[in-house]
Amino acid sequence: MGWDIVDHETDPPRIPGDHVRDEDEPAQYLRRLIGAFDQEGVDTAFWFTFASYNSPYHPDPHLDLDMAGFGVCKVMPDGRLEPKRAFHAMAELYGK
């Protein structure tokens, strides 16, 4: 689980180690899931997190709590939302 990489015992919470932001993986995962759902005749499915509001993006990878989030949008330091690649993949799949 992505949430497990955050050390919540520190102040502020940190991501220890050398984790790297990878927005391609969730986008590819979403495409695979939607493809499998379509193949099996699933009528409705939803992505469970729009934005991880308690896990904002930060340019420092050790403070980038969004790296552990599952949202299709990241919460920027100023509070605005920025679509991630998974958001664009979803929009492409649904023709928006």
C-alpha cells in the first residue's frame, strides 16, 4: 500500500528512503482495470480517491506525501488541484 511509505512519527511527516514519484504506474493500472472491466461486462466502476487532501504534493520527495496517495489529482502547496496522468487517462478512456 502506498500509505505505508509515510513516516507519521516525524514532524512534519516524511517519506524516508529514495522513493521516486511515478505517475505512469497508476495511469497504466487504471487503463488495465478499465480494460478488464469492459471485457467482463462491468457496467459501473469508480476510482476511489479524487484527491488526497491530507497528503499534499511537495517538490521535496521526502515531503511529497501525495506520492503515497491514490488521488487522480494532486493537492498543490497553495491548495489548488492539479490533474495527474491517471486523471488524463480516465478522461481519455471515457472520451471527455
